[in-house]
Amino acid sequence: MIDSHCHLDHEPLYENINEIIQRSKNVGITKLLTICTNIDSFQNIKKIINIDPIIYGTFGIHPHEADKNLISKSEIIENSKFSDKIIGIGETGLDFFYNNSIKKNQIESFENHINACLELNLPLIVHSRSAENETFNVLNNYKNSEIKILMHCFTGTLEFAKKLMDFNCFFSASGIITFKNSSNLRDTFEFIPNDKIIIETDSPFLAPVPMRGKKNEPSFIKYTLDQLAKIKKSTLENMDKITTDNFDKLFFSK
């Protein structure tokens, strides 16, 4: 299994990092991708990726941080070249649910990340909440490019997923697919082709059933994988291979 999106620099994961890694390995996780959200986050990620060979990282500015950390394309490129273990750019995107940053800055930051991805040929990790039309409109400007896109913690509508298919997107399933009130999302993941699906925890957030109420961690990804296998009417072993192969194809194929 691969956890394609976790925040190992967040507590309580960071202060218990060795135990977190061991529990991840105990359930069969072979790679952890720890995701950057701001400049301070990256300082810790630069240390974390050297703790264990299974850990990789990204560089990016979360849309919530776009006002405080509005960053240029060249700065994104420079930071992303820090190490060969920085394998993606993000998370970036648009969040108009909380509006923690003004819309103009979110869009400018998103576009700067996309342009950096195109120059570096790295995948783009996209956060989109209450911003389906705006996210689509930005990505549509790059439709004819070779951009590689991962829609992280995808909770969008089926219609949005269908539109994103034109961009050759991958979609990441989180613990939300295990929630009782997420039947529409489960239907959407049933529709999404198997070769476009990856799994994640987004830990320490969004713990899956039956761990609801606890701080999430990468080892809990087994519950999301189990639910995805049921959605796809497949075996856990088969979905493990499919999602692992998809991650490797997206992040390690040149």
C-alpha cells in the first residue's frame, strides 16, 4: 500500500514519527508521501524525508496559505529541486469554502504551481473545495499541455469527475469514502476507471471508519483500501496492486 497524501509534519504524527513509520510498515505500506502546505511546513519536510527510505515529499502552498505565502513560479521550482525525494508539487488549488485567502491570490498561486509543474515535469497535487467551476476553468487553460494531475481527497461531483477525465487526471480516495453519508462519493469512485485511482489518508485528518474520532495516521489506510475494494467489487489484494501501480506510474514514470 502507498499513502499518497499525509502530513507527517503535523502533530501528533511528527512527535511520534518513528512509531508512525513502524505501524505503517506493519500494515504493508511501502511509500509515504508527506505533503507541504507552506514555507514553514517545508522546513520540517526537508528533515522528514531523510528519516526513512519509504518517505517522500512535495513542495507547495495550500490555498489557505496563499495570502501569507504567495509564491512565484521560480521559487516553487527552486524549492522543488531540493532533493530527488521531492516528487510532486502541492498541495495547491482553490478553497472557497473557508476563504482563508482571497480568491485572486489563490488563483495566482494555483497558476504559478501549474507552470512550475510543467517546467519540472512533476505531478500537481490539487485541493479543490467549493470551487469546482473555478478549478476546472484554471485547469482548462492548460488542457493541451502535458501536465500530470492528482485530485487529492476527491469529494467532487460525478459531473466534475467526468469533466476532469479530459485532463488525464488521477483521483485520490480518502477515508471519506467510508463515511455513512458518502454514498454519492462512493458512486463516483465506482464510475472512475481503476487505472486512475490512488488512495490516501490526509492524516492526521479524516480518520476512516472504524477509527472515526481518532487522529488519523497512515496505517489507517487499510480501511480506505478495503472500502474501495468493496466499491469496485474487487479483492483487497487486487486494489492494493492497482492503486500502488497507479501511484508509481504517476510519480515515477518519466
